Amino acid sequence: MDHEEIVVPENARAVCGKELPPVSPEHTADGSILLFYQYVEDPIWTKAEHKAALKKVIEIGTKYNITGRGRVAREGLNCTLTGKPHDIRSFCYGLREWNDVFNDTDFKITDGVAEDKMFKALSIRKTNELVAYGLAGDKAPSLKKFAGEHLEADDYHKAMQDPNAVIIDVRNAYESAIGHFQPPEGGAKLIDPKMRNSIEFPKWLNNEETQKQLTGKRVLMYCTGGIRCERATALLNQMSTVSEHLKPQGVYHCRGGIERYVKTYPSGGFWKGKNYLFDKRMEQTPDVKDSAAVEKDISSKCCLCRANFTVYRNQFKCSRSLCGVPVIVCTACTTKAVERPASLMCELCREGYKAPSEVPNLVALKRKAEKLVGDNCTPSEQHPLAKKPKVYCKDRIFLRRVPLTATFTKIKKSLGEDKVKRLVWLVDKGSGAFYGSCIVLLSTESDLKQILDRSSSRGGIKVDKKRIKVAEVFQKDDEDDIFQQSSTQKEYPPIGNVTNSQ
């Protein structure tokens, strides 16, 4: 990169379990777009829960005047929604209130969206699979056991500089045509699976040539917002558990996908071109990168006259049998495309590319892999990429949705004066401000169960008349004890960095 890179580290941080970012005064009257997904497993939703989830999401969306599109499957929820900034945030909190699984959701919100980019109505569909990999039901690799490691955008940026890494764009080829990561010279190698659609990914991963490229390498995957990578990394790790010929040295994906990366690196970073979007914006570009520079990064062409062109419009599709993917048609060729649709051909069909056809036995693969990393073996005996079981602390508890008016004294009174020894206010890394969560050190192990039981009762536990959420705290091997880092108890939560405006 021949320019000074602009980095906004706080934009790389997921909002899972945190207070959502506040609405800036200049955007209160504008629209907002929300992108998010949440997988559900161990267990997946029952048929009745699936039906109830569809009804509930529509109910919450209608309550807050939300518009947009979504898919509800037994394995979770995936949505692209629009609404007023405060309504969008209320919708997110509504999901958290309905089901605790959404505390693990990274809600990606973009404010300041023009009215003409907003959806007109709300459409939530009931489906069998969130991403059409052909991995629904018994074929779905366990995310708990096999999902790759999340790297936040700034860490992913560093990983792309590793010469022993390969980067896989798990989006469709027509998306990659107008924008993709371009790692630095001497860094990672970019691999294009050349997919017409997602169902080709398991076949591509099963291909011998693919496996040769991945073995011995750190594998970095990316997609638009993260959902496709989540399942794709799990499939790769599951296959490598079973196969002697597929042995990557770690599998990772960019948390929040291109969406978060471009916001973290508003001047572009290693991203080149446009991020293809499935909402009315159609595309996303780095905020402070000149549009001419963006266009220069892209080599896509009109499928008819072959002139450089970077915009998909009018929903033109490849005419070749069993293809039908979007194609680029420039303004000058629009009339010809309408009159002669049989002349439209995508780049993969133009080069005569045929995707691998051998489908792995996904059900047998899953059974064998899960047997190898089953519950009967210790973590050290498991596959190195399998996740260790969580071990929970017996003397502390996690509180969230704590009101900003809370104090140490008020929390002690709510939980029980004799049950609380100390607490640590959790703060945002960027601003240093309290965001509504804290960890409480308890007096005895029995206090933990009593507080958990109270929190799940009908009345729950309240601080300043607001019901708070309570959860156990699991141990992390690489994390120092936060209660040993400071011996002074703070009565009030930190307010963060405050600047005076003239």
C-alpha cells in the first residue's frame, strides 16, 4: 500500500453480549441497515420451535416497524433488515430478550442510510438451511466441535501478511469479480474456488487438487458478513479430522466478514474493489477511498462488449444451461441484452470451467469425525482443532443489561449483601466506558446456584427496577484473573473518555 492506512480498531470489535453502539445525533432521522446471523445447535430448534421462531421474529419486527428480508431455519436465523436507528436497536434487544442465544450475535449496524436504500416491507421465510451448501440436518458439521477460529478484522489483516497462509473467498464467483482481498506481496496466497453457487463448495473442498493447496497452510476464509465462513470452516476442520491427505495448520475466518473489515480499514486495507451486497445498496466500498481508485482496482467487464464495467444492474443472468448466475451488462449494451438474452454468458461459462462433481459422503464423514473427537477422549487426545469443553468458575458470575445508574452498593443489595465480595465493571476497549456488564466475585460456591435460580424465576433479579441477565463465567486458559489485577473496589462504573466540545 502506497498511502497512509487509516485504521478504526473499535469497528473490528463484535458486539456480542455488549450494549449496541449509540445513535449519532446526525443520524437520528436517517435509516439504518442491520446485518446479522445466528446459528443454533446442540440442539437445533424442533419443528415446533422453528415455527414459533418464524412467528416471533415477524412479531418483533412488526412491533418496531422493521423492513427487510430474513431466513429462519431449524439451524438459526439470517437477516438483512432496515429501519429507523433506534428501532433497529430495539429489534436487536428484543431478540436478546426473547432468546439468550442472541447474546452471542454480532449485530452489524450501518446508520445514515438514505430512504431509497430501505426495504419497503418485511419478509421472513421459513427454510431448511441458512446457506445453500447442502449441509442441512444430519449433514451439518458441528460448529461447537469444528468451527474455525474467529479473527477480528485487524488480526485478520495481520494474518494476510503470512506467507504460509492461503485465503479462500467462499462467496460466489460473480461476487468476487467486483471485489476481493488482495494480500500484500510476499504474504498469503489468494485462492478462488470459482463457485457458481454455494452448493459447489463441499465438492470443491473434496477435490484432491484443493486439498494439496490447503495442507500445511494456515487457511483464512472470508465472506460478506461471516455466515458462509462459519459453516465452511467447520466443514474443512471436520474433513481434515478424517482425511490423511488434508491437514491445514489452523483454520480461521474474519469475524463480521468484509462488512466489518471495510469499516475497520476505511481507506481499504488489503481490500480491492466493491463488496457485493444483497440489499438495496447493492455494493459497499471503503468510506474514504476515492471512487476512481476503487474502480481502478476492479477488472470486471461487460459480458457482451467486454468494456470495463463494475455494476450489476437489471438482474441479467447467464443463459447457459444449469448456470443462471448474475452477469454484468454495461449501459450501452442494455438494449441488446434485453433483446437477445441468449447471448449473455458469465465468465466461468466463457472460459469453459466445470466445477468438481464428486460429492463427499457428508453423513458418514460427520459420524466418523465426531467419533474421533467424541466426549470419551480428553482434550489433549482430541483433534488439535477441536474446541475444548468449557469449564465454569465456581466463585463468580456475569451480569449484563445492568443499568448505567448501577453502583456496587446497589448490586450487592440486589444479589445479597453477604453474597458479593467484589465486582469488576467491564468497559469498551476504545472509549473506556461501561457498557452494561460486569463480573461479580461471590463469597461462596453455594451463592452461585442460588443467584442463578433467582435469575431464572418469574420475578428475576432487578437493579434500579430493571431486570438484569445473569450467566456463569467460563475459565480461559490464557486470561489473567481480573480480580488480581486491582485490589481497589470502584463504587461507580467508569464513564470513559470525555472530551469537551466548544
